[in-house]
Amino acid sequence: MTISPSPSQTFPVDLVRTRFPALSLPGNPVFFDNGAGAQVPQGVLDAVNHHMLHCMVQRGGRYAASRAVDQAIAEARESVALLVNAYEPAEVSFGMNATSFIRLVSLGIAKSMGHRTEIVVTDMDHDANISTWLALEAEGFKCVWWRMREDGNLHVDDLRPLLGPRTRLVACTVASHSIGSLVDVVAVAELAHAAGAEVFLDCVHYGPHGLIDVQAWNCDYLVCSGYKNFSPHMGFLWGRFELLKALPTFREDFIPDVPPHKIEVGTFTYENAVGMGAAVSYLESLGRGFAPSTGQSRRADLVAGMGAIRAYETTLSQEMLRVLKSHQATIYGVTDEDRIAERVPTFCFNLPGKTPASVAQAMADDGIMIRDGHMYAPRLMSRLGLAMDSGAIRATLVHYNTMAEIERFDMVLKSLAT
């Protein structure tokens, strides 16, 4: 099914919402905690259900159901390869989550240290992309801090002096999971590679919001959490084939020592990987409604779909900024509307005289799902002067959210002021 925009509606959000059954559950729930996990379209539910009913067997058998699993995983891998613009499907590995993949790569790097012993990390990242690398200091590595500026973003000018002949890797996010700021990862890769270093990107939070392109970004490793990209709970890793091939990993003796086999240790959740493939199909179907002509490639459909999502979400960001400013909220991250292109619709904030927990509870009482706390970013909380036990409030929107839902969010904020 292709989602086609009507002449009067640039982005068909009402039609999009019909594809997500959870949005029509009793109680009219508002999902503003998408950064912790997005809802899934019907096609994903159907794909998972079909797999578990017809293919709930192990791979590698001669019988038809087992061969069907092999085929389903191969097709899902090809779809995710298209999503990230991989050079080849074998560069994509499926597994439990992004954190476990960051750890897997870090352990492999620890076994091949050489003379490059410095790893650049940031104070804007999720702790999974910080503490994992900090753990390598016990192996002789040194972590060098690339720090966020007061304007709520990382600047590549500050990265340049941190790089040198001892730099092994730059680990950074594409979009901050807590404050929504975007990083110029193309410039990061250019600087890092000029210094002889590699680039590891945490793309978990950016995935639902914009086009992923590992070739254009020229990165070396990238991780995503599928469940934030409209799939079931799973994660995937992309890496340059030759780097993954050379990466020391644990594997059983009968497992081929090449990616993705050497990366996918043991049995993973096949049905969730199949669901991720179906999530990519959904994004393609969305893009076909915006494609300039028919008969384009699947990748071209993804480009069109993610472009439409990005444009629509910009309007959501503008409205959320307006609402939060009207309540004198302290907004962490990019707040200048002229810099709206530097963020995604993820808003971390606090209200004067209100605890984060009380605001989140008031929203919950009205059926609006937001999050409060440290956002798994203790170093960022410290940088912002916030206590770990209270932290801040976070609302994370995606393309199935609406202006009407923001208005409902606004009404709850107004009730708190009375």
C-alpha cells in the first residue's frame, strides 16, 4: 500500500496514523515518548505474526519452513542495507540492541590496539556510547572529551585539536537522544579520516527522523535500535565489510569468520529482524507517495519518504518550541527557530516551580506519554546542572504525531500553571 498525499495536505498525517493500530487504542493515547520506542505499523505486526505462525523454526534445515527463515532474514538484511545505503547487505548484522553492538565493536578494538590508543567521546551522547569506550581505559586506551558548547551542540571546530596520530576512533551520536541536537557527521568523518582515525556513529535516535546514508557520511561503523524505527525490539550494526572482517570477535568454530556470521553470535530474534524489514517497507510505501515519478528504486522511495518526514517534523518542532516558550520553560538544546534545521522534534525541558516527575505524572494522567529523569545521560545532566535523581522532562515526537496532540500537551501545561 502506498500512502499518497492529497492535494490539500502536504504530509498525510491522518492517513499515516491509520497504519499504526496503537494510535487508535481506547483512551486516545498520545505517544510523546517515541525516543524510548516508537509504535509499529500494521505491516510490521503482520510480518511478525506470519513469521511466528509459519516459520517458527531454526535456520539451516533442509525443510521448507527452515529455508523460508533463511530467505526472510536475507530479505530483511537487504532491506536494512537499503535503509542505511550500505555498500553490500553483508555489512548489516542483526542482534539484541545497539548497546550490545557498541560493546562488541569496542571489545574487538581493544584486542587490536596498536599505537593508536585514543578514543574521542562526547558529553552529549547516550551513556552507552560513552561508558562502553571508557571501559577500554583499563586496556590501555585513553578517552578524549569532545564537549558540547553552551548553544546545545557539538562543533567540529572543537574536534579538530583533539585529533592526532594517536587517535583510533571518534565515537559520537548523529542526533542527541536527550536534547535533539544534530551533529555534522560528514565533517566529523572528514576530520577523523584525515587524522587516520575511524568513526563510530550512534544513529539510534536519528533513525526515525531523517535519511541514513553511510556512504555520504563516510563513517566506518553505525548502530541503530530498530524499535525506535517502527520495528519490534531489536538492534542492528552496520560496518565497512573489511573492518568487520578484520574485527576480532567471539565465534564458535563452525561459524564462518566473515560478516555478518561472525557478528551474529548465537540465535537472535528472527521474527523481530523480519519486522524491521517490514518497517523499511512501510517507509518505502510512504516515500512512493512523494516520489516525483513511478518506477523508482527502493532507495529512491526511502529518500523521498524520509525527506517528507523530515519536512513535516520540522513543523512539529517549530510548534513545540512555541508552546514550551509560552510557558517559560527552560529548553535544553537548540532553541533558536532560525537554527531549527539543527534539531529533531525531541525536547528536553524543565518548568519553573515544577518537578520533572510531577509534570510527567500530570501528562500521564491525561494519557500523554512523556519521560522524566536523567535520560541515560549522566554526564549531560551534570553539564546542564541537573541532578541525576530528578533530571528533566523529555517529549519525543515522530511523524505520526500531530498539531492537535501538541495542543493537548499545551492544555495540560496550562492546567499546571493554575
